[in-house]
Amino acid sequence: MPKRFSTETYTQGILAGDRVVLSRAITLVESRLPSDQELAQEVINSVLPYAGHSVRIGITGVPGVGKSTFIEAFGSYIIKEQHKKLAVLAIDPSSQRSGGSILGDKTRMKSLSVNPQAFVRPSPAGKSLGGVTRSTREAIILCEAAGFDTIIVETVGVGQSETAVHAMVDFFLLLMLAGAGDELQGIKRGIMEMADAIAITKADGTNLSKARAARAEYLHALHLYPLAASGWAPQVSTCSAVEHIGLDSIWQTITAYLELTQENNYFEQKRRNQNMQWLYAAIQQGLEERFYSNQQVKEQLQNVADQVKEGHTSAFKAATELLKLV
Amino acid sequence: MPKRFSTETYTQGILAGDRVVLSRAITLVESRLPSDQELAQEVINSVLPYAGHSVRIGITGVPGVGKSTFIEAFGSYIIKEQHKKLAVLAIDPSSQRSGGSILGDKTRMKSLSVNPQAFVRPSPAGKSLGGVTRSTREAIILCEAAGFDTIIVETVGVGQSETAVHAMVDFFLLLMLAGAGDELQGIKRGIMEMADAIAITKADGTNLSKARAARAEYLHALHLYPLAASGWAPQVSTCSAVEHIGLDSIWQTITAYLELTQENNYFEQKRRNQNMQWLYAAIQQGLEERFYSNQQVKEQLQNVADQVKEGHTSAFKAATELLKLV
């Protein structure tokens, strides 16, 4: 079996919903080899006309909030009750340092992993956030072309990747625990402002009344923010993944959001804006990759950086000198 | 009088503390003309050995919090009671849209403007945030070389420029009003986390008890955050610019911060890190300036952007095509 297929083989396999080919295509877009990147771009572009017909849902929350358990339960609900085909993509910027909270636990999302209507794909550890978000964006396209109509992009709510994920999804869901101030949960405060909905997890047993109180509190807090450009007022709900309670209500919230934003054209506008952001990010990334991989820059950067660090030369003078090399 | 001086004239004038030359040198670093930029870099580099010996204080707060009045009073206090030479630099990213809240009012900081120990310089309107922060960084260097030992960098607390200012100062002071939730004050929540101190303004008359209550509240909120890398626990104080109350206490807070961070070496470490951030930002900016000013890129960007926007081609494919042009 060849290590790489032809563009046509990738394309046909993806469009036929072949999961092995889809997996390999994602591996291809994750590769940093120039030849792989070129091939990946051919594949992306050839499936692009068949992509875009999905709802893209970003889900975040700090470690311990029960993301895996929630996505297992919510994903199974979406497949079983809403008859959707679901792809789950994960971004874990902390994996390099922490050993990979998303990847580390191989047993996460056990039942989704083997569900024929689901496709679960974690991001590889040890890549830069920029690289991971780039390949995740492209993986969304590939999954959509392969027929997945619901995409969940999962990230760890520690503040690095949420903005990136927010820029690639239609709907952003924040998972929170009851009974902990948001400071204590380590949620960067700006993240709450990005949420289209908050779901308070583990709302079962003795935790139920705390969850309900938290719901009222968050609802109040969210309504202090000015109304978003979408015209959507963020919702707060409680749920229990283990008791399968509240999943339906979260799905209805997402549906209501889609109805509103497709009606008022915000949905389409947002996707177009995201495409533009994606272009400018790609240009910036391409420029920097080319610059920092230049041999002369590599040779001189350390020395120049030390000069700047010690205050012996100014950053702009140093940057100008380095820019002359390429 | 020539429009531009020689590098030597700028350098000598600045080092002699000549305010006219200093002003003109700042105008030079603000210029976007390539010949000016080259000259500016020569000047920056020749005064660099004489710069750095100041405390750089960032001050932010939403419009209406009383920034100008506070800086007038606090600046006068610093000069009169602490015998400092003060430069005030302002960044106003909103000026392009709003008509310039910092620049618009020519009568702001009336007494500081004419104080021989002070130098007040607003940033020009209509430039990109990147351009403004770049020239502000360079203006700090110039002011320090001209003998100003205290630099205040002022910005409007609406979330765009605070991170940039935070990356160029030693100490970050957030001004807040009593009696308004921080949501209502329009302060981006992340900004509070950057503050080394919060000063509650207008703590006088009937407002005094509200200000004291707010102080307790913010102090509590700040202490929920994990301790900063500096080892510094952010302070909260109340002040009245019109009654000249609490200014001394804010200065003592800054002094205590400096003592702690110079002792534990965080001060020096932070400045070195800031220099490095500045280098990477300068490289990024230089790369993008060169790219977007390329004639072929200019000609093709709009068309390519439209293709990406409509989903006809992928961002990375498009970026790669554009990157081939330069």
C-alpha cells in the first residue's frame, strides 16, 4: 500500500465516505512536508465544492468539566435521535506540555469511536497551535465532503485555542461546572463572551440544585453583555451526561440559533468572514514559515535576538536587517 | 529649517533633552516613508544605550473613567512630590472611527502640557494599531534618552490596545469607576487580569462609600486569580484627582512593585521578554508590509479574496498562490 494516494483517489474515497481514506487525508493535511502540503491543497480544493453543508459546533470547558463524557452522550444523542452523521475533531494546545489530556486517554469516547455514524479524530500532539488549527480547519472540510453533517470541534478551555476554534465554528458551546466561580474554573474571562450557549454539566443527584442556581447566575451575567451581532441571546442550560438529561434542550438551542442566523443571513456572513480570516492567517503563516526556514535567517536569528534581548539593538533595526536576508 | 535633521543632530538634541528635537524625532518614527523609517532606525539605535532608565507605566480605563484628569493630577504629583521628569504617550486605536477621543480634546492635560518637567505626546489618528504601538515603543526609547525617567503610556480601555500596551510597560494600572459592574463599564474581562493595580477614580463626595465598597470587591476578585509570575499581588486603591487624594498611595504601590520585581529579577526578565516580543512583532509586520505592498499581490488579492470568501477556493491554496508572487 503506497504511503500517499493520488489526488483523485483521495477525492473519490472522501466523497464515497471511505473512512480509511478520510483518515489518511487528514494525516496528509497534518503533515508538514512541502510535498504533502501541496498534495493536501489539491485534495482540499477538489472536495471543497462538496463541503460546507454541516453545522460546526465548538465545545470547550476546563479539564474536569466532563467534556469527553458530554461529547459521548451528546454525540450519541445527535446520531440516534437526530439521525446525524457526526465528526469530532479535537484541538489540544496543551498536549505538548501536559502529555496530552485529549490524546493521552485512549479510552475517551469509547462508544462514539466505534459508532459507524461517527468519526472521532484527535489532533496530533506536539504541533504549534497555528499548525493544529490550520489542519483542523482543513479536517472540517474533508469531513463535510465525506458526508458528516455535524462537526464538533473540541478544545481545552485554557485560553489559547478558544479564539481559534471560535473562528472556525458556527456555534460555540461552553461547558461549565456548577458551584465554582468562573475564576476558580480557570476559564479565561473572555471565553464566556464568545459563548452562544453555556451548558452546566453534571447536573444530577445532589448537584442538581447547585446547577440550577448556577444557571440563573450565568444567564444573568450573559445578559449584561451587549447583544451579539447575530441577534442571538446566549442560552444557559443544565445537563447530565450520565443520566442523559438536557441533551435534547441543548440540541434545540443549536437548532434555534441556526434558524435565527440563517433567516437573518448572519450564518452565511459569518462563514464568509471566517474564510477571509482564514486567508489572512494563512498568508501570515506562509510568510513566517518561509522566513524562519531561510538558512541565513536561521544562522543569524539567535545572535540578533540576543542583541535585541540585551537592549543592544532595537527590534526594528534588527528585524530590518533580518528581512534583508530573504 | 530642514524638514529632517541628520542622525547626529537628532541624537545630540535628544540626549541634550531638547524638546523640539525630541518631538521631531517622534514625528520621524511615526512616518511611514521608507527613507524616514531608515533614518528613524539610525536615531533609535544611536540613542538606545542611553534609554531604558525609566519606569514605564501603562494606564487604561474606559472613556468616562476620568483618565485625563487622573493623569493630570497624578503626573503633577509625580513631578512635584517625587521630582520626576514625566513623558505621557497616548495610544488611541478608536480615534479613526470616533474622531479621536484622546486627540480630539486639545485642552486635555492643560497644566501638564505646559509643565517644563513633562512632555505630552498623543499618537496620531488614522494609523493602524500595529503602526501606533510600534511608534509608541520607539517614542518610549526616545523619551528615555531625552532624560524622562517616568513614562506613562495611556490607552482607551476598549480591548484593542491594552495587550499591546501591557507588552511595553513595567506596570499596568487600570482605572475603574465605583458603582458599575465591570461588564457595564465595557472593560474587556481579560484586561482586569493584566492589572498590577486598580485605582477607583472619583472617590470623593457622595461617591466615597461606593468607591470603598468597590475597592473591597475588586480586591476580592483579584485575589481569586493565581499569583502572577512577578510574585506581586495586585493592589486596589481609591483616589480623587480633583481632591488630590490617594495619588501618593498609588505611587507607593508602584514603588513597592518596582522594589519587589527588581529584587527578584522579574523586572529585568520582563523587559528582555518584551524586547523579544517586539522583535518577532517587527518581523511579522515587516513581512506583511512587504507582501501587501507588492504590486502583483495588490492586483490579485481582491479577486483571490472573493474566491475564498465564496468558498470557491481554500484559504491555503489561495495563500500559496499569492505567496508565489513575492
